Amino acid sequence: MPKTNDRPDCGGIKWRHRLSVRLGVVFSVFSVLIFGMTLGYNYYQARNMITAKMEIQARNLVSATAGRVETVVASVTALTESMALSLELFPFNNTHLLDFIKISVLSHPDVFGSAVAFEPSVNGRFQGPYAPYYYRTRSGTEFINLADNFDYMCRDWFQIPKELGKTEWSEPYYDEGGGNILMATCSVPFYEVQNNQKRFSGIVTADISLKRLTDIVSSIKVLKTGYGFLLSRNGTFLAHPRQDIIMNESLFSLAEARGSRELRDIGRRMAAGESGFIPFQTFAGVQSWMYYAPLQHVGWTLGVVFPEDELFSDIRTLTMTMAAMGFGGVLLLMIVVVFIAKSVTNPIRALAAASDKIAGGDFEARLPESRSKDEVGLLTRDFQVMRDSLKDHIQLLTETTAARERMESELQIAHDIQMSILPKTFPPFPTRDEFDLFALIIPAREVGGDFYDFFQLNDNLLCFVIGDVSGKGVPAALFMAVTKTLIKSFAKEDVTPEEILSHVNEELAAENDACMFVTLFCGFLNTSNGEIHYANAGHNPPLVVNKNGTVKWLPRAKSLVAGAMPGIRYEGEHLKLLPGDSLFLYTDGVTEAMNHDDDLFSEKRLEKDLAFSAGLEIKDTLHNVMGSIQQFSDGAPQTDDITMMMIRYSG
Amino acid sequence: MNIQTRQAGRATVIAVFGKVDAMTAPAFETSVSDLIAEGQLCLAIDLGGVEYISSAGLRVILAAAKALKAKDGMLLLANARGPVQEVFEISGFGSVFNLYDSVEAALETAG
């Protein structure tokens, strides 16, 4: 057996071909497939649901935060606008003005500072540019005249509301002249009405510290690392967990740096005051989702960002847990399937192993126990029955074979006995020079019915006989033995051959239910003169061969075979052999010997062979004829006994 | 060997074809003895198709003749040709059985 990786106890079946393994593998693969698909679908749906839910949450969060920011912004706007209105409606001197500004700053906690910047060209009350500014300090307020520090009239917070004639929030900026903090300014123009003419008089400003607003935004915490951010109108970061980009980077500068068209588009939509919920990659490269919405008064954008990982971390954990449980379950199931399959295939394997032994001839091989009532148990029981009947059959066959062999050997013995009753000693009468006799019998495989015999009736009278019993086998052999015995008992010197045949016929025909018969040629040779007195009962006519090779057939007998029916009279015939002449007697096994084409050896070939053999010893002649027959039949099976007898009269 | 039987008046004609030897004779014997057992008393055996007949075949004919004779029936042989006729002559069967040249001639005898 070649060395393989297969386990030796598999009954020659490779482990991967075993039913249990195949069943287990197929089952597992399909289970995993179905489970994986379900899990995948579940994950996908849960993700969508969570995303949708998150959008709502983000929107709520943003709108809530926006509300808080807007409250601050709106109150500051309202304060500024009411200051402007007061300046338009009520007369004031410088002391009033300064008190008014100071009180406004102190009364409003969200206001860092406030200024009233007058338009110098039209101002009659104050000389030159005048812009009193109060701002909050730790101890109270500080006053400066902005006009002392810089030319305020060029500033955006002055220019833009003046030109537009309406309230305006500035872009956030660092107030270097005033509080040196990040702030945004609400600017409201105010006017002086004289003669029904409205003249621009100046700008009231209120500064709001962005710290308060960014604190609100920074207080946003989403999941673990989610955060809020605030963008100004032009996309500059006002609030962001990364302090370094506040006021230093804008969405557009980041889009430029990253080369991201997408980010720029987002920036544009924000600037247009839209809101949205989009997937988004943070500066740290974390895949996230972002919700953004505008702040109405200031045109800023408030947004929240939450990392996808954290967003989906719960369902990921859930999915992983489910997968682990699922695969664990499949594994368990596979073990169970393999176990069940094994419990089915183990008896089959045992049965296969037993059947291998039985196939090898070991009928005592133990079959596995078949207690179960399932198909395998049924198979095992059937197999048991089959094994038993096979065993019985083989035993019977063995006995039959033995019996047949015994019978064959008995037939062989019968055959040997049959042959032994024929005279076999040649020359039979070595002291007699006046005649010679030789006989040859080649029995067919079965016991046949051919025979010959010769014996001296007296010194000058030789009785010879050749016969062929109908059929083959033991009946023919017995019939032949009886015939031979009868002839010998009837043959006397004062009896003629025709009388012998008549006697034999009567004896054989009586009680011959099997209707067997025998052809007989019986003759007496007078050894002193070569005269032959013979009678023929249905036997093939013999031939007379003279020393020159002339061959002559004796006339056909036309009298019935012996044993067929009683009351037959046989005719005696006479023949005289000249010195050197021979009488050749044979049975039809000679002329009816066949070759492979079923052609007969025929009388013609016999005649030719005899003529060719003239002058040879009779023994050699018969062997020549036999050789010729064997050459003719060329190995074709011999179906009948071949018997030849030749008597030569020498004178 | 092949055997065909047909009814012709009160006689049954058995036409035999091929070789009748020790191997085929039992089948020949069975069909003949079956007919006799059925009560057929006149059998005409047509030997025209027989190529060769051995002593075993002759025995079947002899047994049939004896069985029919015991029942007062008769066996007719017709159409023996060539080697078959020779066998009948040599064995002397020709002298105890009537051999007819044709089935018709045999049936005429049977009446």
C-alpha cells in the first residue's frame, strides 16, 4: 500500500471523500453563507437606520446649539439697535453719552465693549473724529477714545453699515486696539433728523466676545470624539477643537490645501445658507458624518462632526458578537452533523470492511451489529442474509463440485475398466505366422460404446468382432460390456457368425426399454486358407486391402443393428483373403471425425490413406491412419470413439 | 438442430433440420415422445433437412417406432437423402422402416 496522508482506518476511502466529512463541509458552507448574508443585510439595514437617526439627532443638536448662539447674538443686536434708536430720539451731551455707553456695556453680560463712533464731517457737537469706547475689564470698565488710536472711519465695521444703512455684523477679528480678544462687532448706523432730512450721524457698535459663543459650540460632545465647529460667513473657523486653526484656516483654504473639490462645494453650500448631512473626512483623515446648518443673524455656519467608527461602533460590536455566536453555532452544528453522519456511516464503513473480507472469500467475517431500525440496519440484516445464503450456496457448490469430481473420477474408472476388458496385447498370437492382427481404440473424452474383440475358436479359426453401441456414457458402456460378453459366450466353432448375431440380438432386444442398439460385425477367419465367414448387423462395411494397395469395400449389410428389435435374421457372407491381403474394420468415429469447419474425414480419405500405407506393417498402417485423422481434425475436439482393427492374412 | 411440426390430416409431420447427433438427439426425442404422449398415433418424420444423423438419432426413431407400434400407431420416414440415406442403409434401418421419397407419398400410405 502506498504511503498517503489518509488515515489507515478509512477502509480505503480518502477522508475528504467520506460521507460524514462531505456532509459536514457542505452543511457548514451553506450555513455560513446563509448566516453571513443575513448578518450582512442586518448590518446594512441597521447602519441605514442609525444614520437616519443620527441625522435627526445631529439636526436637533445643531438647532439647539444654534438657538443658544442666536439668543446671544439676537440680544446683542437688539441692544445695539436700541442704543442707536435712543441716540436718534433723545438729546444728549458727552457726559450722558459716556454714561449711556458704560451702562449699556455693564448691563449686558454678553457685550464686551461698546462704542459710538461719530461721523466727523457732519458733527457739530464734538471736534474732529470722536469715538468713545467702553470695554469690560476684570475690575469694571475702561474707556478709550478710538479716534486716539486709529482712523476708525476706514474700518469695515464703520464703512459697511454706513454704506448699507442697516445693521451689520462684522467678520470676527482680533481687536488689537481695544480688548485684544477675538470678537465680532454688531454695527448699527444712526441718523440725525433736521428739516425732515435724515443725515448719517455715526455708528453704534457692540462687541461680543466670541469666547462665549465658542464655549457653547465647544461644549458640544457627540459620542466620544465627535465635536462641534463654527464657521464664519467666509468659512473661517471660529470654533473647533483644534485651537491652531481658529481664525487661521478657512474651509476654502483647507479645500485648497487638500485639493478637494468636494470640500469647496460644501463651503459654497454653507455660504449659501444651506444645511445638510453628509459623509465627510476630517483633517485627521477619519471617516465621519457631518451635519451643518446656518445661523440666521450672523450668516455663520454651525456644524457637528461625528466619526463613523463611533457612530457604528455599537452595531459593529453587535454584528461581531452575532458573527462570533453564529460561527460558534455553525461549528457546533458541524460537529453535531459530522457526529450524526458518522453514526450513520460508521456502520456502513464497518459493513464495507466486512464485505471486503467476504468478497475475499472469508465468509466467517463478522458483520457489524444491526440493532438499529434504520436503513443501515436493514442493509446490514439484508447483507447478513445474503452472506448466509452465499455461504450456503458456496458450500453446496463445493459439495456439488466434489460430487461431480467423484463422479468424473468414477467415470474415469469405468472408462479404464471398459478399456481393460478389450484385448491390448499385440501381437496377440506371436507364435502364428500365417496371420497378424492389430487394433487401436482412441476413446472420446466421455465413456463411449466402441469395442472390438478377437479370440481363437480352435487352432485354425479366429473369431473377431467390432461394434459400436448407440449413444455414449455409462449406459453405452454397460450395453457394450453385455454385448461383448454375449458374443464371447455364444461364439463356438460349430456356430456361424450370423447365428451369433441373431442370438445376441434376441438377448439385447428383450426388455430393451431404452431402445439402445449396437452395430456389430462378426467374422470367423480360417487361418489355414484365408477364408472369412462373416455377418454384419448394421455396421460400417470393412475394406479389403491387398498388398499392392488396392482397396475394396465389402458390400453393405442392409441388415438391422443388433438389439433394436427381436426376430431379425442375419445373413452370412463369405470372403477369401489371398496371402498379403488385409481386412480393415473400423467404427464411424473414423470416417465421421470432424475438423473445425465440421467437415467429415470421410470414406474417401480413409481409402486413400489405406492405399498409401499398403506394404507397411498393419500396426504402422493403423498409426498412419490415426495420424492422418489427427492432422485432419487439427485439434478439433473428438466427439466419438475412434476404433480400428486390421487383420492380415499371410498364408 | 431445428424441429417444426404440422398437422396433415390425422398425421403429424415432424420436419427435422440440421444435425441429429448425441448433443441434439435428446431435444429430438423430447419433441417426438411429447407428441406420442399427446396421443398422436401417426407421425411422419421429414428427414429432408437433416445433414447428419448419428446412432443417437437412430435410437430416437427406433424408440418412437416401438412406442407407436405398442399403441397400434405408425411411424413414417420420408425424404432421407445422401448421407442420411446411407446411414439408414448401413444400419439396416432402411430394411425395417419404410422410407418414402416424399412426405406426400408417406401420408398417402397412412391414408
